[in-house]
Amino acid sequence: MSVRKRRPDDMPDNSSKPPLTIRLCQPRGFCAGVDRAIQIVVLALKKYGAPVYVRHEIVHNRYVVEGLQNLGAVFVEELDEIPDEHHERPVVFSAHGVPKSVPADAQARNLFYLDATCPLVSKVHKQAMRHQRLGRHVLLIGHAGHPEVIGTMGQLPEGSVTLIENEADVAAFVPEDADALGFVTQTTLSVEDTAGLIRALRQRFPTLTAPAAESICYATTNRQEAVKETAVGADLFLVVGAPNSSNSRRLVEVAERAGAKMSLLVQRASEIPWQNIGAISTLGLSAGASAPEIIVDEIVNAFRERFDVRVDLAVTATETENFPVMSALRDVELTPSDMAFVNGTV
């Protein structure tokens, strides 16, 4: 059950601006895995100095990536982009996880690497490997090309895992042994869509083995549940997130299904299509797990410029998860300004 309350900075505004209620989802924005990954890059920069290399976007958010670049992080797509003269510099693997071939390549190149894979993604890796170790062919429910899917499939021998994206894939899949199948899922999927695919798989393969624990992460589930509640009757629902952020895109879909008249994904306030939103009185607002709070504030302020805004905070869950960084970085202290960046408030 949610708790709705007025944000403390909301004071009545008697101006001529049209009234607007913003239903602000809580929880929203950074999850524990994203927080940990950003911490790892910041701590590495403080301990080892710049540059610190990062393979792929540490998280799917341009604001965060550019902020880390300003601190001295250098983003590369592959390890062979790191200059030979910088092979002693740290390289960080992104929160989405990497195939086994990547740390093996790092070791072959004598690179010092720090793995920022989200612990919940690592849990899925272990679930998939357990299925395979017990003789099961692994079905991975996820989206082709997503870094997390590439990383999970890369934990297993070639031919031992099949990607399932939709019900057509379920219908087309022909296993060697229908009684030796196990599934795992990408952590950032739509809860409802994934449940539908699992039902379809179980109808075809009744002995299909589930993972030992839920694969979709707590943050994905919590943010989707908050959106479901706040989207009902909303004239417009905005999700702060990047186009390549799976969990953010799923929030847009969830808002549409829950009853929002219009649902959009925006990276910054500058992307809001003011000329297309028409007359609105209720706005739903959330942020994907890799979107910083400072952009949420930016969007609220953009609406304040145009509307007499009242913000209702819709609390549907309280998150207390905290994932510690690796021991190599625990001797480094973060300043208050460092923590503000890590928390997404600057």
C-alpha cells in the first residue's frame, strides 16, 4: 500500500499558471547496483588517479558517463582500445556484466581490472551456470544485443544457451531433451511480459526448471509497481532514462498499460515535447535505475516554470539494499561532494 504525501518544498502558488499535480514515484532512480558501479569508478580514480578505463558505459546514462569523463574516466568499447603505455592503468567492467572471455582477455594483456558487475546480475550468471552444470540446456529470457544478455550468454559454452525474446521464440524452440531445460531471465525485464513467456514455456515444457531465486531484480520490480499505481488516470507519464536502458523503457510500457494517456522516455528536461503534451492536470514521473535524481529535479523545475505545481510523493516500497565495493577499494574515503555525485544529486 502506498503512502502519499506532499513534498516539503511545495507551497501553494496563487499565480495564473494552470494547476498540475505531479505524482512522483518512490522508489525511483539509482538502485544499489548502479550506486556500487559508480562508486567503483570514483574510488578507482581517487586511489589510482586518472585515467581509469571503463569498458562500455558503466551504466546506461549519458549524464553519469559525462560526469565520470570529467573526473578522468575513459570509456572504451573493447580492451584493445587501451593504449599499450596505459596497460598498468585500472579498467572497470560495467554493471551489466561481461562474458568470461573479457576478464580472460584482460589477464592475457596483463591488465588490472575491477569488476563492477551488479551482484544481482552475477547471481543470474551463477543460476545459468548451475543449470548447465546439472545437464540442463539454458533458456535465457531477454533482449538480444543488451550487454547483460551478452554477458550472461558468455558465461556458458557455445550451444548450451538459447535466447528467448518472445512467444514466437518459444514456439520455434526445439530442444534435444525437453526434460532437461532450465531458464533464467535478464534482470531488467517487464515483470508481466516475463511471466507470460514463462507460462508459455511451461505449457510446452512442463518439466522446465526455474532458477533457485527470482532473476528480475528488486529495483526493477519496485519501480514497475510504483509506476503501475501512479500511472492510473495520468494525462502524461514521464520516465527519466536513456533509450538504451532496458529497465527505463519497460517503465514507459508499464505506464501505458496501467492507464496513462501518454507515456514518454526523456533523458533531460530539454527533451520534453511541450508543444505535443496539450492541456494536462496530472503528471506521473519516475526514473529508471540508472537515472540520477538531479535530472528528476530538473524536470520538476521545468514544469514549475509553466504550471502551478503540487507534488504528491507516491511511496510504494522502501529500499535498504546496499552492495559493498570490492576490498581493493575499501581503504578509500569519499568526500561529501563525491557521495553527492555517486547518489546522483549533483
